[in-house]
Amino acid sequence: MAKKRAVEAGTFASLTNYFHHRGHRETEGNAAKLVSSEDMKAQKTRVRFAPSPTGLLHVGNARTALYNWLFARHTGGDFLLRIEDTDLDRSEARHETQLMEDLRWLGLEWDEGPGVEGPHAPYRQSERLAIYREYTEQLLQESKAYRCFCTNEELEAERAKAVAEHRAQAYSGKCRSIDAERSAERAALGEPFAVRLRIPDHPLRFHDMVRGEVEFASDVVSDPILVRSGSGKTGGVPVYNYVVTVDDALMEITHVIRGDDHLSNTPKQVAIYQAFGWKTPEFAHLSMILGSDRERLSKRHGATSIASFREMGILPEALVNYLALLGWGAEGGTRETFSQEELTREFKLERVTASPAVFDWAKLHWLNRHYLKQAEPARLTELAWAYFEKAGWLPASDGSSAEIEAWFEMVIVLFLPALDQLDQLPEKAKFIFKFDAEAARADEENATLLATESAQKVLEAFAERVGSAASGSVTPEQFKAWMNEIKAETGAKGKELFHPVRIALTGAHSGPEFDKLIPVIETGSGLDLPVHVLSLRERVEQFLRA
Ligand code: GLU
């Protein structure tokens, strides 16, 4: 352990040197330098997605991950995954596992990170605490940061006073002037303290690729806490703003692409880069995603986790395409369907819009329909199987037969044109597996359609024919021939002719084409399924009895 730490410490020293020697050292007072296009060519781009494993991956963060991934792939750079799990109370391993599964499902493989590792491991912040402590010591030694011994009560009183006086709630700077020796003594005696950064008294500026030049006055930022209150040499738990900066610098991140909820954190991070003399990366803060009511997208707007989209039967290529369009558009055009390769080719951060994007189910469904139609039926069979297995209509897929699989593919192809998402399939296909003659009769609209004399005649004529055929043997050609005969016999045509038959076979007067439906019903009736699929003949018999 001791040896490992020594090696790591060596690595940090050389990394710090790396930043200094490349001429990136910034003196206080310097604004964040822009990366020129020359630099960009010389330096490989490196971006990261840095989720906190405190819950499911949702639309907003997934879009952030995608834009990072696309930017890295477009520029030939690296895409890192870093797990920000310093909030131990809220972080859970199962969320991390799910998160990685969701990213892989979206096709966003990472070049460095958990499971892949890489030159900057570990990629979990909870495993990097010793690193942060070392940098805290450095900042304290250089007096860039100081120990703050203010108690919660004191800080609370300060805040209350500021509110009462209608002032901004900034830290008073009370502990700024504690003499370094005295500060170390108090810490050595076990007095708890937080560590605060000494914010310089010049404005904090940075360049944002979406928003342009951004500037924050230093008094708005006030001396931010880097490490929460605790005792020992370097206090308690380091905070997000601090560890994110240390890690982005050590991991040589060139572009920080994230949600604009972090915009107000950025000046604090810029101040930390400056305190260390590190080069500030480029930033790109992505606009919010709103619900249809123009409020920030949240649980109120329904399921928006990536896991729930997958469960619904949204295809990953549809979701990736959709997420890409939430705030970005390709150059010169109104094109909306892009494969992941096409997105990689076309994606430019410069074309990301600063105005909020509105989440639009109709468009996601439109794209999903597009990709469902393009998908191999065998793939859809595999994806949709679980819904039917759960309903008790299909056997477990590993205990199935090739015959059943081929038939289920026919079921999918039959209903595909009517689907927005795959989980709608059982409801659409319900009448195949669970034909309910009584419910079909009880339906008011059906009852009206069947009440005419012509409908009765048609039904009788159809029953006669189907009753004389062997159960499960009717072909679409046979069906067509019967319908022509019935038309001639009864004089009924169009809806008058087809509605009664359709109701008797499916329970509804509209539905999929008979040409495709009849083979599904007849073949299904001969299969060994957990529920018996009624043949045409059995359906009509039940219907007439109901
Ligand atoms: N852990 C932060 C989040 O999930 C990361 C923000 C950032 O990218 O800096 O919001």
C-alpha cells in the first residue's frame, strides 16, 4: 500500500509538471485561455461523461453522454467514463451497473473508465480520495486554500443576516486571515474545519462553445468550500466542484461537455484550475430539456429513464437518433434520420443550440416506427418475446421451438405497422391469444353493426363455410373465395360484408389485413402454446354461441 501511494504521488508530480511545462501555467488574473484550432489539432481531444450513480440514467444525462461520445468519435479523441460517487450515502453499486448497461445499450462504449481501465485509473472518485487529499495539502501549503473553522451555527447566522439585509449570501471570509501556523495548530488539536479556496478578486471568465464568453464576478462566487468539515490533516469529504476539477485536469480532459445546470459551478472550477496553474479546458454547457408544458423535464412528464425506454420497446438506434436531435441539427438541412455512423460524421459542437429543447414523444415514436420497420424481424422477435412470455402466451424462449419462433415472427410482422413501441404488441395481439366472444358481442358498436339483417346473413353464410372446413386449414385464398361467394349470395359488399366477419374472428371491426391475419390464426391454432390459439372455425363457433 505504502509503495503504491509513493508511485501514485510520483505520477501526480509529473502530471502537474506536464501541465506547467506545456506553457499552460496561468497566473492569477489571467482569463481562461481559449484553445486555438492549432492546439486542437496538436492535442488529442479527451472528453468524459461523469455521472453520479445515485439513480437511473435519464434523457438529460444520456444526451450529455451521447454528445460527449459523438464529439470524441468525430474528432478522433477519447471518451472517458468517470463515476462520481463521493456522495457515499446516495451512491449505489446497482446504479453504477445499470448506468453502464444503459450506456452500452445505447452503443456508447468508453475508451477509459470502469471495466476498461486506462492510464488514469481508478475512474471511480471514491477510489481517488488519497489523490484529492494530496492536492488539498498542496493548496493549503501554497495558501491558495485555507482552513475554515466556522461552525454550522455561525454560517447559518451569517446567511440569515444576509437574507435579512437583502444581500447575496456569500461567505464573509472570516477565516481567510487566520495565520497558517495557528490554523495548522488548531487542526492538530482536532478542531474540525472545512477547506475553502481563496477566490481571486478578478472576474472569473471562461469560454463556452455553446454560450460564448461567460463571466462571473468573484464576489458572487465567494470562497467556495473544497472539502467539507472534518478533522485530520485535510478535513472531511471533498466536494464535487473540487474533485471534478482535479480529475478533469489529471485525466487531461480537453472539453467539458455537460448540462447547463452546472454553469454556475464552472467559475468555481475555473478558479481551482487557476489556483493550481492548470490549463482550463473548453466548456460546452448544454441547454435544458423541457417537457411539453415547457417545464424542466422530470418524472411528472412520465417515464424518461433509459431503462424504461428499453422496457417499452424503443430501439436504441431510435433513441440515439432522437437524443442527438434534442439540441443539435446537421448542417444545411432538415434531415432527421441519422444512423450512429452518420451522426458521428456530422456532429459538431458548434451546431448545438443554446435554447432549451422540448421533449416530444410524437417525434420519438415517429423515429421508433422508422427503425422498427427497418429492423430484422428475428431481432424484434427476440425483443418482444419477453412481453408474451410474461403474459403467459408464449413458452420461455429457451424452451421454444423453431416453429413457434417462425410463427411469432409472423405475428410481429402483422402488427408492426400499428406500433409506436414494441410493448404495445401484446395489447394489439391480444385477440389472437385470448379471443373473448362475449366481450365482442357486448361491445355497443359491434352490436349495432351486427344488428342488421344483412349482417346476420353474412355471418350465417360464413359460419356454414368455415364449419365445413377442417379447423386450422383455411388459407387466405380459400377465405377470399368464400367472401366472394357470400357477397354474391347476400348482396352485401364492402363494410357490410367484412365487418361482421371481422368482428366474429377478432372481436373488432377494424384490424390487420386478412391476408396476413388468416395464416397467423390458422397456423397458431396448430401450435403447442401455453394458451390455445383458436382457429377460425373455433372462433366463429364461440361467437355464435355467445
Ligand atoms: N457528477 C456530475 C453530474 O452528474 C457531473 C457534472 C459534470 O459533468 O461536471 O451532474
